[in-house]
Amino acid sequence: MTDDVLLVHGGTPLEGEIRVRGAKNLVPKAMVAALLGDEPSRLRNVPDIRDVRVVRGLLQLHGVTVGPGEEAGELVLDPSHVESANVADIDAHAGSSRIPILFCGPLLHRLGHAFIPGLGGCDIGGRPIDFHFEVLRQFGATIEKRPEGQYLEAPQRLRGTKIRLPYPSVGATEQVLLTAVLAEGVTELANAAVEPEIEDLICVLQKMGAIISMDTDRTIRITGVDRLGGFNHRALPDRLESASWASAALATKGDVYVRGASQREMMTFLNTFRRVGGAFEVDDAGIRFWHPGGPLNAIALETDVHPGFQTDWQQPLVVALTQASGLSIVHETVYESRLGFTSALNQMGAHIQLYSECLGGTPCRFGRRNFLHSAVVSGPTKLQGANLVIPDLRGGFSYLIAALAAQGTSHVHGIDLINRGYENFMDKLRALGAHVELPAPVES
């Protein structure tokens, strides 16, 4: 149990308007990309979330000047004086973030060396970093493991290479992009991730002077250049936060307009949202999501890499599926432990059973390995308030949705974790009419 607790009085539909800004899965990576340039960069539509603050601090430790721009949500990043940072400072500032691993390539190019502390992140399944280091070795880096972390050096200019990912990992694809753009020669990356945030990062790098092409078979080719300049870029909107608010509207029988939401990056989610029985309306400024009344439909759902149904959409939508009539089947193929959050939903009155078999879809890499990565959700069920401890970012927001949809009061512990990816979520909840409050401090 942690001290940051939120009291949620459930049973009230969420209604009103909120705004989403730039994607959590793009903005911090674009900030890292600024390290590669020899001119200032301007990044717009930046959300005020913890991951952004972590990267900002790490950049400043390495001599990058980071300040506000002319408009709200704009950062100006000047890498003119990149320098080595104190190991202890890096370790202390990085905390549990995994983003420092993406500093490796840019720092090797700028300084010839880098330090990476032990990495954290959400506990939702395997996210091995060994592959990141193996990729960097292929570029020509040397890596020494010490008790405090990994020390990397580039004795000479990194050189292009051929890499085939065993799985289209977003993090590994970002690592290759941020390293290959200044490496000598051509880098070919097969089985790459092609998420919208990856495409937007490629747009950022191209604006800086990079030469990058994407083939239809998930192959990315990067021709290294001798120098990169700055960029002026508006980050694409956060499709994962947008979907979270859409699921909250559905689970609470509400009506929420998400200003900034974009149809193009959410087409797969919107199709599923409609199949469940949700309604939406798209305009130039955002998307309105609402529960049109009547029963929701049970569905079979399988997560996958883009353009499939994103794993980060799964947890919030599962809460809505507890209110659908019949049996829904959910097959998680991206993170083997992501369904662990459902045990708390069962304590609230949901009927969710987990299985190690690949249910409702094609066999995946987790099949026959004793990972509980499939779920059967039986509904509709009445949820009751409970004591909840947030396990990870998306699971945490899903607990908030469940508490809002439940009857009675829930105590949600560990809410600070939600600040990693949801900007001003408390203000947004209150703007939508949610009855939430911080508990009164206990007098000693």
C-alpha cells in the first residue's frame, strides 16, 4: 500500500469534455532524438506527464537546455553543449523508467560513451533489455556490466548493420532508429514495429535530416548521414489515452468528448468499440464517445501489434466488457502478464476466468508456456467498491474506470503511477463529473 490514495465514489456516468495531447509513446522518444542534432529542436503538443519530466531531467543532466516555447505545451531543446552526466545523478533521476536505454545510441554518437542504470517500468511481462544491448554491439559498441549499471563505449564511429527482430518490439525498433541515423552505411531492420508512434518518430528524424524508408513487409532501411539538425514537430495525439476515456464512458454509461482524439490512429479500436455497442462521432477537433443505452455485446478480442488491437487498449475495455451480456473472450498476445489486473475486478464482483491456452484466436508465443494470457469475461455483473492497489499504468486507469462504474466507494492506492501517462487525470475526472477526493490527512 502506498500513501497516494484516491477515494472514488462510483455510480455516476462520466459526462463532458476533456483534451488529450501528444502521445506518451512518442513525446519522450522525440525528446531523446533532439540529442542527435547540432541545432535546437521544437516539440509541440507535449503533455505534462511524469515520463516527460524524467526525460527532461535526464537531458538537462547531459547538458541539453530544455525550456518552454512560445505556445502552451511546447518545448525547445538545445543540444549545443552535450556532456557526460554523473552516474549517481542518472541513476537517481531515472528512477523506475525504462527510457534511459534509448539514450544509448545518441550518447554514443555525441560523446563516444554512455551509462545506463538498472531499468524499471510497468510489471506486465517480459521486456528484456538484453536485446537492446545486443543491437548496440552489432553497431560496434562495447558494453561492460558493472554493479551500478551498464557502461557503453564506441571506440570508433558506429556502423550500419542488418537486424531481424524476433518480435516487432516497439522499444527495439526505437533503439535501432535512434542509433542507425548517424551510423556509417545502411542499416536494415526486418520485422520492425510500425505503430503510429514509430512513424511519427521517423517523421521527427526525417525533419532532422535522416534518410529512412519503410517497406510494406515491416522492413525499415536507414542510410546513415554525417550530421543532423533540429526539428519543429507537433506530436501526434495519444490514441491510448483517448481509448481509455472512451472505455470509461462506456463502462459508466456516460458521454465524453475527447478533444484531440484522432480517428486515423484509432480505427481498429473504433471498430471494436462499435462491436461492443458503444457509439462515437468524429469531427475535425476530436471524437465523442457514449453509451447509447441498451445492453452491450460480448465479443472475442485478440491483442496484436499495429495494425491490430493494441495491448494498451485491452485493460480499460475489459472493464466495459464486465457490463456486456454474455461471454467475452480476450486473448492477450503482446504481454504475457497483462491480465493479472483482473483479480481485483473479480473482488469487485466481476466474473473473469484466466487460462493459459490461446482462446478465441490463433496460437501465440505464450501458448503452452503456463502464462495466464487468455480470459473469459462473463457479464453483465454489478461491480462494488473495493480497496484497489494499482499494478501498472493501464491497469491503474482501468481500476479507476471500475471504481467509477461500481456502486459504493473505492480506495485506489498508488494513483501517482497514473501520472506517468495521463496528463492532469484528476482535473479531467472532476471535469467529467466524477466524485473523487483525496482522503483527509491523518493527524498524528
